[in-house]
Amino acid sequence: MRPVTLITGASSGIGAALAHVFAAHGHDLVLIARRELKLGMLADEIAAAGRPRPTILPADLERPSEVTRIGEALHTQGLEPDIVVNNAGVGLFGDAGSLDRDQQLALIDLNVRALTELSLAFVDALARHRGGILNVASVAAFLPGPGMAVYYASKAYVLSFSEALHREFAPRGVRVTALCPGPVPTEFQVRAGMPARHSLLTCSAAEVAQAGYRGLMAGRRVVVPGLANKMAVTLLRHLPRGPVLAVTDRHMRRRVR
């Protein structure tokens, strides 16, 4: 079985940037997302740079059966993951009581269930190759998020889950890293219904991808790209939860104006 790096949510944004970074470091890739055309264009770009053309595998990870189908497709092609990058995710902007309930449950399916399933589906292969898992969380994982309650909670799960796996999988030689970027200008904001704003916390997708790759290769437990984001996360860990909640609420409501 040929080892490959599997990247979800690879059609744009951080996922596409991660694909370029892993390819530049010599990894054979399997790119997963819903948009087959975008995946094909990304695969062509990587091949045009002189790297092996990635395998593309269109999939909708909100469907419970997709991870099983992905595993079967990889096996049929003689492939197995040595690294899994769980980047696929969505957000929804607005009060939880007003947003569509089914859309919020679909968010949990993608951000939590699919990530969990992919993190656990290939552990034996990851251990054979002494590979790793890179789970894309967010600085949102470190605080409650009124105005995006389900999204923030889903990223808190990703951080907690990844930190636990970092400890559990270490004896098997499998690295697990949680990548926690701040704001990144991508299609994510548009899909989430968030007004586009730049701040000192903003990093580019390329910067986030480079930081994530270096952190995973170094076996780091948590990576927070950008000095301003690192300082913010450090501060959040020492502030009382109540005031943090109030400040976050005011910040999110100002974004609506």
C-alpha cells in the first residue's frame, strides 16, 4: 500500500494552501472536497509545479457513509494514509436560537463527527508509517462564542479531542497536532454569513498552512499561527470566563452593524 497524505476541505482556502505545502515537501496527496472541478484545478496546479499529481476524491463529509467510502476507494487504488489532515469545516453566523436547526446539526456532522471518524479510521496505517494527524481547529476553540455558538463549540471539541489523541497516540509513533488559526480571508466567511473584516489577528492561508506543517512535523500538540493570536490565546487562558463571554458577545454583535 502506497502512503499518501489525505487532506479534506482541499478545494480552497487553508485546505488548498495545505495541499501546496505538503506537495512542496514531497508528499503524495489525496484531495477531498465536494467540488470536483476545484479539486481538479488544484491537482493540475500542483502537477504543473513538478510534483506528482494528487489523487482527487470528491466527497460530502456531512454524509455518515462517506468515510467508509473513502477508505474503500483508497484500498481499491492501493493507497493508505500516513498523514490525515482534517481541514473541512463550516461556520454559521447568528444566534443559535434563530439559525436553522438542521444546518447547525449538519455543521456538527462535518466539524465534529467526520473529523472524529477520519482521525480514528486509519490509526493502524498511521502507526505503520509513523505519520500523523493535523486537525484544523481555531482560536475560537479557546472561548465561548455567542453569535456563532455551535461553531465555537465544535472547535473547542476539535482542540480537546486532538490534545487527548496527541497523548494517546504518542506511544505508537503517531503525531497529532491541533492547528488553531485566527481570522483567515477565505470562502469560509462568505459561507458562514460573516462580514469580512481584517484585524491584527488576520493571517493568510499560506502562513497558516506553513505553520501547521512545521508544527506537525515537529510533533507539537497545538499550533497558533501569528504573534498576535498567540498573545490573545495566552491572555484568554488567564482571564475569567464571564468577562470573556461578555466581550465576545459585544464583538460579534458589532460585526452585524
